[in-house]
Amino acid sequence: RALRIGLTGGIGSGKSTVAGLLRARGAHIVDTDAIAHRLTAPGGRAIAAIAAAFGPEFIGANGAMDRARMRERVFADPAERQRLEAILHPLIAEDTEAEAAAAPPGAPVVFDVPLLVEAGRRWRERVDRILVVDCTPATQIARVVARNGWTPEAVERVIAQQATREQRRAVADAVILNEGTDLDPLARAVDHVWKSWL
Ligand code: ATP
């Protein structure tokens, strides 16, 4: 069976950049965020179940889940969050497996999972190796301010909700430190991991 890698890291750490470098080396990338988003987009497979469980008012006029309304509903209520996750997680598992199955024979599969560590055992059990992209909060903030135009405080709030660097390191099989503003050292670090795992 081809190697299955879980790729994770905090906001702005450089996951997508690393995924691109791995793709260039022959990996098949499964973007789990895109898949989750598609499930709650107009016509998405989760829409009917969400309407049934939470009420039709959680589906907007365009047929997509009303994200703002749902965020408000689940934000301070773990039971409601669990109810939503009970709908989404099995569908995400199915769709990510379907995309993994579409990999060329023998190609390593890289699951890009921003919240892999936060998800507990759920993702860890599905991959052979965990690759963590790591950098300091200051670098995360600088990148996301530059990329998304957010305020530093908004980035800090997201960082505070995510796993810590230490929590990610604790489950990592390899850590790539991505502090710089240069792609060359990052590409070399990716090569190093790639060669040692294949
Ligand atoms: P998010 O979780 O927020 O989607 P991410 O972890 O996928 O973020 P990227 O989108 O890969 O992070 O990187 C964040 C920003 O920083 C991007 O604009 C990217 O181009 C830039 N960046 C990341 N690493 C480097 C690097 N080594 N050299 C130059 N730019 C970088």
C-alpha cells in the first residue's frame, strides 16, 4: 500500500506551500478543507442532514449552509458542535478516501489536514506518518496579515484556538521548520523528509 502522510501545521505555517512542493515530487494531495467546504456548499452532500438536524433556517437562499449562523450556534455549545461534526465527519472520511483512491498507483498520498492534531485519534489512525510544518507565532502573524489583510489580533485569536507548537511536535514523525521568506531552504527540508520516507 502506498504511504499515507498527514500534513498539518498552524494557520500560515506553510502547509499549502509544502503540499505544492510534495506534489511536484509526485505526491497525490488530498485537500481536506476543500472537501469539507464542498459538503456544505450548494448541492453538497451534508445539506439535507444539516437542514433536518438544525432546521432549514441554517441553509441559506443559495442552498449552502449559512456559515455565520452555524458558527454562532456551535461556537459556545460543544453539544451542538458535536451534532454538526457527527454529520460532517463520516462524509469527510468518505470523500477524502475516495480522493485518495484516485491517486496514481504507488503514489504517496498526502492529506492536508489543518486541524489534524485537534481532531485527536480520528486522523492519526488514518495515516502512516505525520508531517508538521512549524514556525513561530510572529511569522504566522506576519504571513497572514500580508496574505489575507487580517489584523494581527485576528490572527492571534485563531492561533490561540489551535493546537500549540508543542502539541503538534508531540505527534509529529517529522517537523519542517519554515521560518523564512525563501523557498529554497524549505524545498531542501521537504526533499530530506521525502527521501527518508520513501
Ligand atoms: P493556512 O492554514 O492559513 O491556509 P498554510 O499553512 O497553508 O496557511 P501557506 O498558505 O502555505 O500556509 O503560507 C502562508 C503564506 O506565507 C503564503 O502567502 C505563502 O506564500 C507564504 N510562505 C510560506 N512559506 C514561505 C516561504 N518559505 N517562503 C516564502 N513565502 C512563504
